[in-house]
Amino acid sequence: IVIAIIVALVLGFFFGLQLVLGTAVPVRVVESGSMCIPYGYACDGWSHPFDRTLHVGDIIIIQKINPADLNANYSNSDIIVYKNPTDQSATPIVHRIVKTYEINGTIYFQTKGDGNGGRWPEVPSTGEYDSNTLWNTGQGVPQDLVIGKVVMRIPYFGWVTLFLRNNPWGLPVIIGLILLLVVLEFVIPVIRKQSKLEQETQN
């Protein structure tokens, strides 16, 4: 019952976030260090949850937003999550808006990882945007591929997800720990209680 309640609370929280934030994927785990600004060649993993730096293993909270309302004032612009224009089934990309423009009524975003292409917040004169370095189309991200913007980061807690994803033995370990917890909390007390009742009956 306790496990069922925990699962129900987690699922309820997730679906509640979907409704509140207006996106089917309100939570993601950062898998790449491209958004990590090298403060003296090292990132401060415990920086403020609203800090612009994102680290591998961070959980990010994503909110759906009208593309026209996104802040494109680099370097204080919004960090957006979007589908890869050349492979929309691939893992979504999390990068910062560098500039925006409109073509035939469609808004396009040129984006860049904070940790990519030289010293933050400079953009190299060669124009090292995602459209040039990642998918080589020369175009930015069209508005229909934008999933939402990052509104918060939670440091380190995403490492559990990365551990399960990157290690084939990760899931069995977690299942084993859950089973061990069930045995310690429920099975053993029941056995002890039955054993005590048997001893009392014999006496």
C-alpha cells in the first residue's frame, strides 16, 4: 500500500506539472555539458536553481510558451528546449537563444550552448550557432519545434536517471533495493510476529 501511494503521488505530481506548465514533457534531465559555463575551468554544481548554468545531471523544469514571447536579448535570453531539426526523434536540445528572426510568418531561433564556442558570453565572429555546428542547415530552429523554455534547474538529482539509462545493471540494483526495503519493513516484522505467537501458544 505504501509503495502504491508513493507511485500515485509521483504520477500525480508529474501529470499535475503537465497541466500547470502546459507541456507533455515538463521535466527533463540534462545529459550534455554544452550549457555549462566554465567558471575558472570548473562549474559550480550547487549554484542557485535559477542560475543560467546547466550541468550534466541537473533536472530542468520546462514551461510551454508562445514563441513570440521568448526573450531573445542575449546574453540574458531564454534557454529553450527544442527538437533537433534534422532528427526530431533524437533527444531534444537544451540551448540558449542568441538571436531571432521571422520568415513568412514563422519565427526562427538561432541558439548556442553557453559552454560552446569560446569564452562566455562572446559569440565568435564565425557565427558558431547550432544551425552551423550541429545540423549544418544554416537556418535556425523554427517555432513549431520549440518544446518550451527552462524556468528552473534542480542540481544533481537527475544522476539517478542517467545511472539507470547508462548502466544495464542499474535497474536491477534499484529493484533489488526496493525489494530489500519491502522485506525489511514488512516481511520480517510479519515473520517475527508469527514466531512470537507460536511461542506464546506453545507456552
